[in-house]
Amino acid sequence: MSNPALLPQIDDPSLKTGPRWKVTIHNNDHTDRDVVFDAIVRATQCDHQEAEIEIWEAERYGRAAVHFAARDECDGVADVIRGIGVHADVSLEWDE
């Protein structure tokens, strides 16, 4: 007979705050790629590789999700990105 293992209880307040939100950037032809890269890294605190992937995705598909968090945090990230002239939307992570 096997003994089932108990999973640890996760007490993470961020999991109890409600739905997560996302910031989506849209590609454009007038904002320099390096400026977009710097803004994404500064606004989201992501590493350089992740920022490169997100920029590539925006260039390839026309848009890319660049950040997931609570609504207030996503609004702040979007404001930084909009400040360089890139269109950024804040929406629920999963549209229901």
C-alpha cells in the first residue's frame, strides 16, 4: 500500500487578489527597437532575453503580451511603454 504525499500549503497573497491582468504591446513602424527594448526592461524588470523574445513576437505577430500582474501594476507598466509612443493595452489575462 502506498503512502500518499501531502502537498505543502501555498500561502501566497497574490493568488487571492482576484484575476490577473496583462499588458499587450502593439508593433509600429516609428519607434526604435532599442527604445522599445529599454522600456520593456525598465517597466517589467524582465531580463534581456525575455525582452528580445517579446519584441520579436510583436514584430512577427503584430502584438505581444509583455507583463502579467495585478491591474494597478499593469497600468503602471503600460504607462511607461505608452510614454515612448508604443500602443499598450491592459486587459484580463484570460478573456472570459
